[in-house]
Amino acid sequence: MGRERLTAFTDGVLAIIVTIMVLELRPPHGTSLHDLAELTPVFLSYVLSFLYVAIYWNNHHHFFHLAPRVDGAVLWANMHLLFWLSLVPFTTAWMGENHFAPVPTAVYGASLLAPAIAWVIMQTTIIRMQGADSPLRKALGRDRKAVISPILYLSGIGFSFVNTAVAGLMYLAVALIWLIPDRRIETALAAAEGASA
């Protein structure tokens, strides 16, 4: 089957995730800038999570250009990814409202690690479906970012119990690694378009 329904459904779910996160941003009870400043942890956790959801959406969009056809296994792998991403608003709110306390910060890290693992599972499922000549496998080559990311997440989870600021910086570092859409995918797409022209 074509990828269109999968990508459309994913777009809708990610839009709902962002909506839920923004609805957690409640205005302060007071009217001073001090009252507003007290919401800084909530706002910072929202910004980081919004960035993550945007990165997943952007890379998902690029990724599926190399997977124009999907099967049932890919559909389920994508649903697995969306399940873990759907928990991000909960962990975002818990961490922000508790001012980056150790346990919520660690759980937040785990909620970022889980979709990263789900992404690798989805990627592997697509490559298996595409077979030996998988365009996705050729485009990815050695996937260093996919190796580095879990290490940083696990380090951040551990540092949550030592220094939550360091943990937050590790989570941010992973986001910055993935911020620019995967150039390997864009290169493979350009090559495929050149070959078909």
C-alpha cells in the first residue's frame, strides 16, 4: 500500500500532541513579571518537547520519501513510535511543573529514549520490507546519530539524579544533533530524481 494514509495519520497525531502540550501552558495567577517568571520551567520543558516533536515530524516527512510503499509491519512500527511520542506531553508537564526535579527529569529522558528506540525499529522494519536493495539502507549507511542519541539519553537519565541541568543539556544536545533534516536522505532523494530524469 502507499504511504499516504500512514503519513497523514502521523501528521494528525503529532498535531494533537503539540496541541496537548500547549494546552498545559497555563497563565500565571498573578499579574507581575515575577509571577510569569515562575512559569519558566514549564515554558522551557514545553520548548524542548516542541522541538523534539518538530524534529520527529520533519525527519518522518523526509524518511518516508524513501519508503513510498509500506506494509502491515511498517504500519505497526509507526504506531509504536506514535505511542511513545504520545507520552511526551505527560512527562513534559510533570517535569516542568516540578521544576526539573530528579525523578520527573529522568522519566522525561526515558520518554525521549523510547521513541528513539521505536524510530530505529521502524527504520529496521522498512529496510527489511524493502529487501537487499533498500534505498533507505543505502541512504543511511553508518547511522552515527542513531548510536550517539541513546548514549546521551541514558547519560541524561543518570545525571538527572546528580545534576538536572546537565541532564537537560544532554537532552538538548540530542535535539541539536537531529535539528537539521537528515542530509543523507536528501542526497539519496536527489540522486533518485537525477536518475529518473
